[in-house]
Amino acid sequence: MTQLSIFNSSKPDWLTLKFSKRAKRSWRFEWKKASGPWSWFKKRNQAVLTLPSYFQHPELKDIFPFLYEWAEITMERQTSQRKKQKRSLEKQIWQLIEDKKSNISAEIPPARQRFPQITPQGSFHNVQEHFDFVNRKYFGGELQACITWSTRIGGQSFHSLRTNARGEKVHLISISRGYDFANCPLEALRGVIYHECLHIAVPPHTVNGRRVVHGKEFRRREKLYEHYDLWIKWHAEVLPRNVRTLKRKAK
């Protein structure tokens, strides 16, 4: 880590800035809680904001006033209004970085993503078998993807584009373990697999600068799944109970 020098002119005296080459896409804020008046605490200079090293690029000098304001709000009691202010500041910071991305792209390290172990066989269901069924029936067998049970404990299933050990881009579908229960009908499991497959067949697009994931065409095709209503009902009513069971067992 190295101390920040170029932007110290506008930095609050109570804040220490550091840079880390290990930080990639986020920053870390730490401070030692102390008793006494707020003005006294600020003089102690015990708050540290650790930033990705590429934040030192001169093109990003405009983000620092927002970072300083974010740090000060973070040290206050977290009311709903302050949380809203923080989210707004974070959005502005990342938008400024995005606007300068073409000028600093060489400085931004690529996000490291370890390709996960593929585990299609669960306790009750094999997701590869049902992916193959859905792929043949609804996509003519044309989709190329890896599918696995998710390692996360939660109700979310998701699709992502990952890089394998050979450097190839691979569509990865991860299915929530909440579907790997005896009470999960095949129609519900195939429903969530169909939904994630649609993210490959109908990829996200941009409209007026906004990224659209579940657009009109996606929603139209989603309802073509023959057991759509059964899947949605099971997903809303039973899946949360299964996820709570998983969380209890994980404690």
C-alpha cells in the first residue's frame, strides 16, 4: 500500500487515504470508535479509506470530494436518509469512473473469477439431466452452457459468463440448492432452469443508457414455459421455506 499524495489538498485532516494493488472494484473504510466530541475525534486522524491503486489516476481526481463526503456520512449514525445519501454518492462515483473508463482502462485490473467446481448431482435432482431436457424441448438443443448447483445458501439462481482454465468464455448456470429438495416438482426445477437459459437466448441489452435484463421479449418468452404458473407459485411459496431450512442446517 502507498499513501495518497496527489489529492491531499482537499482531503479532510481527520482522514487517512491509502491505496492497495489488491483492491479491485471496491474500497474499504475503517475507523476506531472513540468517545468524546465529534470535533475531538476528527483531530485524532484515525479514519482510514483504502482505495484501489488505479484511483490515483489524474483522470479520477473528481471522485475524491464524493469519497470524502461518503466517508463522513459512514461515520455518522446510519439512518435511512444517510443510507440513501451513501447510495447516491456511490452511484455518482462509479458513474464518474465509467465516464473515464476509456482513458484509464489500462490501469484497471481485470476482475479475477475462479471457475467453480461443476456439481450437477444433488441430493434429489441432477440439474444436467433437466438442462438437457429443457435445452432440447425449448431451444432445439442449441444452447451451450455448464450447469451446477450453487454453492451459496440462498434462493437466488443465476446465469453468468465465466472464463474457464483454457481461457474460453463459458455460460454458467447456478441453481439454488433450495430446489434440491424432495418437495420440489420437476416442473418447478425445469422452470428455473428455463428462466436461466433465457438469459443466454435473450441476452441483456441497453435502452437509453440503461441495461435491461428482463425486457419485454424476455418476459414474453418466459411465459411460454408450459408449467410457468406452477413454477412461479412454487418459487414464491415453497422455495423460501426450503432456503430457511438450509440456513438452519448451516448454523
